[in-house]
Amino acid sequence: MVLQGEAKLVFEHAEVVHLKKGDYITIPAHCKHRVSWTADHHETLWIAVHY
């Protein structure tokens, strides 16, 4: 969940997800992804829960 700022995640098959404050995403185990961008005009802060 993004608590502040914005970020973009890119998944293995080129899907891009743009997350803004308050957005969240559930990523299945072993799903390859990376952070490709975070907002440069303010700090991006998020929380990740692994279960």
C-alpha cells in the first residue's frame, strides 16, 4: 500500500501498474516485478506485507 507519493511497478510480462496514495496491490508469490519509477517531487512511502 502506498502511504505517500506515487510509484510504478513493472511485471515480468511488461504490465505496468501505477500506484498513488491509498492504492494497494496483491502480488502473487514468485511473480517477478520491479519498481521502475517513484515520484520525484515528494518522497514515496509504502508498506509491504509478506504472507
